[in-house]
Amino acid sequence: MASHDSSPKVIVAALAANGAIAAAKFAAALITGSGAMFSEAIHSTVDCGNELLLLLGLRRASRPADAQHPFGYGLQLYFWCFVVAVLIFGFGAVFSFLEGLDKITHPEAMENVLVNYGVLAFAIAFETYSWIVAFREFRSQTQARGLFAAAQRSKDPTVFAVLFEDSAALIGLFIALAGISAAYFLHMPVLDGVASLGIALVLAATAFFLGYESQSLLTGEAAYPEVREGIERIARDTGGVVGINRVMTMHFGPEEVLAALSLDFDDAISAADIEAAVAHIERAIKREYPETAHVFVEAKAFEEHGRKREGA
């Protein structure tokens, strides 16, 4: 698993790019009066706020465990990623939608359109750099094929949040470029407002996807299938274990996994042998899967485990 220490680098790179881009877009929107450019300026400003929230989430998630949070604060990271999704929709998508409606109902001809082209070129260059940084880190964390499949597999929301933000930003920039060009060359300023609506749809789709993935992590996603299978293999190969009732795992952070095992031990072995087997299982799991910070083993006969589940 990739080191989580690289996530701040991805976020800071995106924050620096979006800060410069937002300032340039606001200047261009004021000079030219473009609604699409103004929507893009709001988009970049929201992205800056999102990156600051992700940095806050990383800081809060890194706090050590205490009596109130015995498994640590890793889930804070997933919570703040969910807040980011809400902000993308609430501020970015809704504002762009309203701006687009305003420009469609009150179209105005743009001025100094070349300023827009210069700023869009500048923004595309910076966003591309930020996207490449996020994509490289994202791909280093998972071997899944396909962007959406990899995002669904990833347990680090900070990286895929930045990646999808940057992807939405690049798509939005090309929509703005198309809308501004069409409005200017076709002498139809209403198309500038249509571009704002297109940007709003991209932001809404991004917010929905990030929100869905964040809530899945926040409500307790299991470890990767290969990790669960490996834990079962370790338990099965341990002397004295005659059956596996259940193996449960849960991510409390990108690199912090809880594993709980219910095992059926041979009735003929002593309590000391069971303790030795449990200690061996715990050491083997943590050695092979270092992200498994907590391992709990329950010794229970298969029949008793079945009765307990039926009565639950």
C-alpha cells in the first residue's frame, strides 16, 4: 500500500494551482463579462476551500487514539471528504447553474474575449500539472483498471477527491472555451450561459460520485478482498484452528484496518495452546499486512457461533 504521507503533496499542488487559477479567472470575468468564466472562477475558489478542508481532515485524522476514540481519528478524513462533496454541489454546481440561467435570460455581449483565451490556456496548463500529480499518486495506490474502478477501490479519499476535482476542472475549462468561442463567433451571447449550465452539470456529477464514495468509506468499508483472503489463509494454516466462523475487517483510515476473527479451535488443545495460536495469528497478520493495526480473535465453536447469529 502506498504511503499516506504523499497525500498532502497532492493536495498542496492542487491548492497552489487553483489559487492562481481562481485569481486569473475572476480578473478575466470582470474584464470580459463572461458568465462561463465567472462560473469557472467560483469553481476554482470552491476547489481551494475543498483542498483546505482536506488538509484539515488529514491533520485531524492523524491525532493519536485516546479514551474517547480508542481506534483513532482516521474516520475524520472520510467525514471531511464528504463535506467537500457537499460544498462542490452546494456552492459550485448550484451557483454555476444560477449564473447560467441569469446569462441565458439576460445575455450580454462579451468584451476583450482574447483575455478569456489567455486565462483559459493558463488554467488548462496549471490544472493539467495538478491532475498529473494526483493521477500518479492515485495509480500508485491501486492496481485496478479504469479510473472509476480504481476510485471505488481506493481507501484514500484525499487523492481521488483531488483527482476528480481536477478532472472536473479540466472538463469545465473546455466547456467554457467552447461556450465562449461559440458565443463570440456566432454572435449568440446566450451560449455563454449554456456553458455555465454545462459546468454546473459536471460539478453536480462530481459531487455525487465523491459523496457516494465518501459515505461508503465513512460507514465502514472492508479491507481489500486479497487482504481478507490472506487473513483467512493465515488463520486456516495455524495449528489448532479447525474452522473459521467469520472474518470481518473495516478501514478506520487509508492505512488503518481493524480485523476481527471468530475461530473454532480444536477442543483437544489446552488454553495455553489456544493463546499461543492467537498470538501467532496476530503477529502473522500484522507482519504480512502492516496496515492491520488492530486484530481481535474470538474462540468459539462453529455450532455456538451459528446459534448466536440466528438469535441476533
